[in-house]
Amino acid sequence: MPDDFISTPPTGLHAVDWLILVLYAATTLAIGWYFGRERQSTREYFIGNGRMNPLLVGISLFATLLSTISYRSMPGEALGKGPVYLVALAGFPIVYLIVGYVLLPIYMRQRVTSAYELLESRLGLSVRLLGASLFVLLRLVWMSLLVYLTADAMAIMLGVPPGDRDEWIPLIVLVTGFVAVVYTSLGGLRAVVVTDLLQTVLLYGGALLVIGTVTLRLGGFGWFPTTWHENWDMQPIVPESFSTRASVLGTIVSMTVWYVATAGGDQTCVQRFMATTDARAARKAYAMQLITSAIVTVTLFLVGFALLGYFQQQPQRLPGELSIERHADDLFPYYIAFHLPPVVSGLVAAALFAAAMSSIDSGVNSIAAVVQTDFIERLRRKPQTEAERFRAARWLAFAVGAIVVVGSSQMGHVPGNITAVTSKTSNLLTVPIFCLFFFALLVPFATPLGVWVGALCGTATATLIAFSGAILGTHPEAGDDPISFQWIAPAALLVNIVAGIVFSHPIFLSWRATQK
């Protein structure tokens, strides 16, 4: 290994790195064209042929949920706040049992394009449209946030100072969104799943390259933390109060709820389950997703530890406008561009780009499936021909992508650490959506009124906790919210289920009847 690779890192992305990014984008477009060159049915466009390899589907499911948000937030969280989010892996066995053996057998008995078709058969059209609307809103915000974070990372890699990034981000957003939307619109779910495999390889390989180069430069694994770093938060096993930002218990509970709710109510997940043959294959796909997620989560936290050790031992490598404490989320993309050699920088930058692609393509395809199935086809009086439905599906995918590109330009106004901001915005509706399925599939006496009341109460609870700092004020010294974002999902789940059961219960219905 040349000495200058270890001692004198290059500055910024080189021409060869940009060539790698262009080749990657061209490859994804080619895959979209390949799978879209023959006319497909809308069912095949949205859920493949229903016989896709469960291992490939599982990797695609992982790539969908591991977006640029995760790819930047996990190293940033490990670097700037501490390692507590690693304990979320302890909840994976519980998640697998609930999803694999409670939810999937029920879901796989129904062969649907949109998950929200299940809601109408049990609770009526209004609940179906409620679920579809909440999902579309959730995914639009989520994709807007991840596209913005990708553009922000690219601006960092271009060396744009923090104060000037807002001028560059709209252009980068336009290019990123265009590539993902075009190949998704062309190829449908099969193109999405195949490109997700490519993107997962880049994601994991990029993380390993960062760990490897830091280890070489520091002459070993001296970067691995053996003591609690002074810039980390206190992260107790049991939270001292509801305002404790992150704790072991809070992490396990909140992440377990989030994984179950996402698998059980998110169209992007249900859509992939439907692409497999049966419940057993879907369970195998979900197991692959959890295993892959666990491996990559550990790896990304190691990336954060490696960067922390690197910049602490070599503080001169950090420019004056960046600091470990205040810019933890920015140090990963900064290291990619300014502390990796040519070609390696391009490959890792492509991995960051791939993280956005894997989420945009899946989100666009899933939203298009929901709008086409739950709104257009369900409410349209005159049925469409198959050719009309297929053309509409493609145009819907393109329109959704255009909305995301425009919406992402507004995400720079959301303050805070990426992990907290994600929970407060893009994950805000995850639990209320899941609870619709909970009532439809598991509560025999559930009524549309009770489900609506539960959804409204659950959403209100999640919103009040998410913005408790803005409503009640933050801690004067630490700046913590009165109620930590870790309790958004558990509290919303509890309130939603209790309210829904109360207002659906026969006793309440009898009392309501006597009041008329």
C-alpha cells in the first residue's frame, strides 16, 4: 500500500469518482429499460410475477428500509451520541415471531396489489381510503427527507460550505430524483428488486471500505472505543424520565414497535411479501431482511466509531467549519470525499447515492400502486383496459417522483439530529397505519367509527410527543424535549389501540344507541 494513501489523503472527488457515479446511474437506467421493454400487466408491474426469489425479495426489503437516512444517521448517532441503538437488535427475535407467525399467514391468504384492499373487506371503504391516504403522506415526507439528505451529502462531498449548500441542493435533488424515478417508472417492481441487490452490495462495500482505510491509516483497531467518550450522551438502561433522549429500554421498545408496524402496515413491505409464493417464502424473505439489517447496522455503527477515533487522533484533518459534536451527521460524507483515495471515493459515493435510489424506487412504486388501486380503480366508474391501467401506473410513478423532488427542497427547514428528525417526521404515521390492520385482522368487534377514533387519537398522541419541545419548551441547558422521540411509537400504539377498542366495544355501541 503506498505511503501517500495512508498519510496524505486526497482532496475532494476526482474525475474518475464522478465517472463511477455516472456509470452507476446509467446502469440503473439500463436495468429499468431492460425490465420495461416488454409490456407487463399492472399486477406484474407492482408485485412482480408473484414467484420472486424470497432471498432476493428480503434483500430488496432491507434496501428499501435502509435509506440514506439510515446510512447517514447510524454512523452519526454512533459518533455523536453513543452506541445505545445497537441494542435494538435484541428485539429482532420478537419482531420475527410476531411478523412471521402472526401477521404473514393472515396477509398471504390474501393476494392483493395494495395492502389497503384488506381494510375495505373488513371495515369498509372509508377505512381503506384512510389507510391509503396516511401511507401516501408518510412516504412522500419520508422520500422527501431522504432525497434532501442525499443532496446535502453530495454537497458536502463537493466541498460546499454549510452556509452555501441551499444553493446547490435543488440541482442535486433534481438529478438524484430523475434517475430513480425514470428506471422505476420503466421497469416496475422487478427492476426495483434487481437494482436493490446492486445497491445493497454498494452500501455494505462502501461501509467496509471506510472501516478498512481508517484502520490502515491509524495502524490498527485503536479507533475502537473501550471507554465512554466524553461527547456521548448518557444512555441509561432505564430512562431517568420521559425526557431522557435515548435509553436501552426505550430503544428496544420503540424499535420493536417500529419494525412490527412497518412490516404490518407499510405498502412497501406488504408489496414485497405479495411478490413471493406463500407465507413460508414470505417468512424466509423477512428473515433475510432482518439478518441483513442486523449485519449492516453493526457495520454502520463501526463506521461511526472508526470516524470518531480517526478525527480524535487526527483533529487537523477536520476543517474549521466542522466539529465532532455539532456536525456528527456530516462527517461520513466528508470522509468519503476528502479522506479516501480516487476510485474508492467514487465507489463509496455511489453507495451513498445507492441508498437514496433503493428507497426512492420502492417508495415511488408503492405509492403508485396504492393510488392506482385504492383511488383510481376503486372510485372510477368506467373500468380501464389493461393497457390504460399500465400506462397510468407508469405516469403515476413519474408524478409521485416529481412531487418528492419538489417537496425535498423544503426539508432543510427541519432542525435537529437525523435520528430524531426522522422519528418526528417521516415515522410519525407508521403506528396509526399499522393499527388499522390490527383492528381489521385481529379485533373481531372493531367498527369503522372505533378505528377512525383510534387513528385520530394515535396520530394526535404521536404529534404531541414529536413536537413537545415546541409546545412546552425544551430543557434550558441540555435542549432535550419534555418527552423523548423514543416514546412516539409506543405511546401512539397504546393510545390508538385503547381508544379504538373502547369506541368499538359493544358496551359503547349500546350506550350510543340509547342516546339516539
